[in-house]
Amino acid sequence: MNVCTRVSNYAARPARRVLAGDIGGTNLRLAVVERGAIEKSVRVPMKEFSSPQALAERSALEISRFGINDVAVGGIGFPCPIDEKSGEPLFSPPNLSFGFEGFIDALSRAAGMRIFGFNDARSAVMGEAMFGAGRERDVVIWHGIGTGYGFAIVDGEQEIFPRANEGGHFKVVNPILDRSAKECGCGARGCAEAYVSGTAMSEHYFQLTGNRLTGEEVGAAFLSKNEVAVKVVHQAMAYLAMNISTGHALTLNGLHVLGGGVAQIGQPLLDTLRIMLRSPGVVSWPRQNDLASKVVLSELGDDAGLLGAAVLAETRDFSFYNPVL
Ligand SMILES: [Zn+2]
């Protein structure tokens, strides 16, 4: 296999056990990871928590249950932007009832190790670029479709715009010209996330039927050829095609990886998206670029964020990467 220099350089370094975490809209996951392999892991429903302190205390308890004493550093992915200096999450995500103020500091103290916070799209793209579908490609773009919609880029050994990775808020509908542009959890209107995420699919399905399904359930109905679900998923993929086209314009030759809970619909979802990407007018320089063939499904699924957070934590500790800011 022809792995890229990012992967071979990482493999040449000494192996190190790292704590990894992933905080999603539904679950908190914590794990002990070494060189892309998960040794131990635990999953706790987010609905069990009502404050960042409660989350930090339970996380520290779960870490102590791992029984590790040779782990000095950890990385946790959050569904929101991160303050680079403090490592703390900046805004509370709209789908959680509480923010994360002081969480990293509280957990670092309770767990007795240095913990770094990362945006979860940033963690996932690094996981997939290092150990998954992107390990043979220099430029990897992550599209995580779950409760929200995340977007992040790795180019060679460099993360692109690691401070934000909020391409889910690229506009796909102009809120100035189109008053019907959908509201997004970020406070703007017309963002990709408001059309592409599992939450958006759930809302669209509810508008059409009066029945409330989760994004994953809409996906299952799509697989059963439910007519409304097919319409909902087709629309979401049409908007995702616009963001993939934007990612293409930013990178020109990147591999686009689809992950997150909704992407577990699998090949039929990818086939639908590829039809959208081959529609006239979507892709710039279409003669030179069959963009549809450069979109693939995640190989790591749920684990991409955990494995990437571990790499980011240990490499940040070693100052291995030189992020483009
Ligand atoms: Zn937004």
C-alpha cells in the first residue's frame, strides 16, 4: 500500500498510549488508544449529564476505571469550535442543554493528565487521514453527517484552518436574497448544516409527514424506499453536493470522506450523492475532475473521531505538526 508521508512519518515515531474522547450529541465516548488501535473504550449517554462539571466528574471516573497509569496526555473532540490557547470549547452546541465552560480544566485536574480539546470534525479528519480511507491520499476532506454536519481538511501533514473547521456553516442558500433560507443553530440562515445534518433531515421529514423520526431513522426509511424519506435524503444530498463542490474548489484534488451516523446508510447514500455531483453545473472544471469518484465512505465509522483526537493530542504534545493558521 502506498501510504503518504503523513502516515509513514507518524509510524516512524515511538508508539504511545493516549486517552481519547469524543463528545457527540448522543454519546460521550472515552478510550485508551495506541497507534490507531482502541485498547479499551466506554460509551455514556449524554442525557445523563446536566452540567460540564457533572460531565467532567463522570469522565474522570470512567478514566480511572480503565486502570491506566502510563498515560499522560489525552485529546477530546467536541461538536463546537475550540479556543486554541485554553483548549476549552468556545460555544455550546445548539443540540445540548449545557455548555462546556471549564470542562477541559476540570477534567485535566480530575484525571491527572494534560487534556487537549479539539473540534470533532478536526479529530475525525485526522483519524480518517491517518488510519482510514484517506491514508493513501495527501488531501482529505471530512464530511461528518450526524446530529450536526462537520467539515474539515488535512493537506499532507498540515491541518487546514484548525482553529475553526466549521465548513458546516458555509452558506448553501443566500439568506439576503432568499427569505426562506433555513435557520441554523449557529444563528445564521442558509448554512449547509441546516440542510444536510441528520437534524435537518428529521425536521424536513416532520414537515412533510407530521411524524418525528431521527436522522438515522429517515435513513432507514430511505433504504426501505419510503417515498418521503427518498425525497428528504435526495434534497440533503443535493445540498451536500454544493459543499463538496466548495471543498473541491478549496483543494482541487482532495478525497472527500463521508462519516457520521447518517453516512452509515452506506452505498445507496453515496450513489445518490454521486448522481447529484454529476448533475450539470455543480462541479467546476468538470472535464478534468470526476469529483463524484473522489467521494468515499468512512472506513472507521464511529472510531474516526477517537483515533484522530489521540493523534492530535500526542502530536500536539510533541509539537509534531505545523498547523496553517
Ligand atoms: Zn450555521
